[in-house]
Amino acid sequence: MQIAIAGASGRMGRMLIEHVLNTDGVELAGALDVPGAAALGQDAGLFLGRQTGVQIASDIEAVLSRADCLIDFTRPEGTLAHLEVAKRLGVKMVVGTTGFDESGKAALAEAAKVVGIVFSANMSVGVNATFKLLDVAARLLSTGYDIEIIEAHHRFKVDAPSGTALAMGEVVAKALGRDLKTCGVFAREGHTGERDPDSIGFATVRGGDIVGDHTVMFAGIGERIEISHKSSSRQSYADGAVRAARFLADKASGMFDMQDVLGLK
């Protein structure tokens, strides 16, 4: 399978390139970055001391013309620009970008009618296992427990709460028959009054080089249950993303997530 990587000179892009180069059955077909990026024209494997024959480029059409699938962990505006070209060229996409608004999500859903797309807030196998644990916990602890979601990421992350934290909230809310749009509480300041027992709270930490920590707390009277996932490396995200790309090999179209990829549905 011929795979192109978006955001090729970024932290996640480099991790994805390294993983593709070290995975049997897939080949690096292209490396995409924004116009003006310092790495343009460099070999995509330069940071590893390897010659891949693939140069980092900003021409979306040229890069995707050689690819079966694009893996994209960039920003919503970039991903949506890539999406339009991928849809036209019939290139499948694995999207790990977070921070989409409703119109962005709708554009992804529309494109999935034409090409296969795996769209997930978190590609980690461990995080997706955590989603299943949260579903079970929420059903068992449906009354008498206050639910809070705490997440921490590096200082460079631009969206908050994280896509993974929101996805955890959606899993919990669905299990409880609630709508996260109405029960989610994303800020507290001043005299807030007593906590609404049906609310799901979010707290965000940004600092240093934290890769990604997530904890869902079920706080009852006399006990507290916490389900946590902590990432020490982006390797797990890259592993899941390449696994998702291979999953799409026989999918002509359709919208999928990592629960589909891992057979957890």
C-alpha cells in the first residue's frame, strides 16, 4: 500500500514516516508539508539519516497522485484542503486531526461517500480499549457518581479539550443516555453553585512536553474510581494510524473509526 504523510516535518509526521518505513506491506509514497516549510525539498528520511527517494513537497496534487492513502494529523483547515483533493483523486484517508467544527465533520462524512476514511480522535489501541472500559464503567456507575474528565497535553497543542477527552465524554454520555452538548461543563469560575449531578465536567492542562494524559473520574460518596490512559510516546498513535490505513485497503468508501479497525464494535 502506497502511503503519503501530511505534516511531514512535524513531530507526529516524523513518527508516522518512521513507522511506515519500518512496516512491511506499506511504502512511503509521499510527504506533504505547507508552502514555505523549511523542510521542503529534503528527503523525507533525512531526520533518520536515511535516503527514501521521497522528497517533502507542498504540491497536494502531485503528492496524492502517487498514493493509495493519506495519513493526516495536521489541523482542520489543512486536513479539509487535503480532503478535497483526496476525494477527487480517489485517495483514502486516515484522519487523526482534532478540533473540527460541525461543518468540518460534515465535510468528512460527505467525502466518505466517495472514498474510505478512518476518522478517530485517537488512533492508539490502548485509548480505544479505554473507550470500551469507560462504556462498561458508565453503565455500572450510572447513579450516585459525579463524572469528571481531566486531560493534559504539551504546550504546543492548539485545541482544548483534546479530541480524545471529548470522545471519552461522548462514550460516557451515550452510555448514560445523555447528550454531551447539553451536559458537558467546560469551564468553572466564580460562584458556580452546587454541581449538577447529570453534568460531565472537563479540565484541561497544557504544559511542557506532555504527550497526552487522560483520566475519567467517577466520584461517589466514600469512593472514587479513575480510569486513565497515559502516553509517553507518539509511537502508539503512529502504529494505530498505519493499522488503520491497512484496514482501508479493501474499503472503496465509508466512514470508519478505530473501533471498526480493531473489531471492537
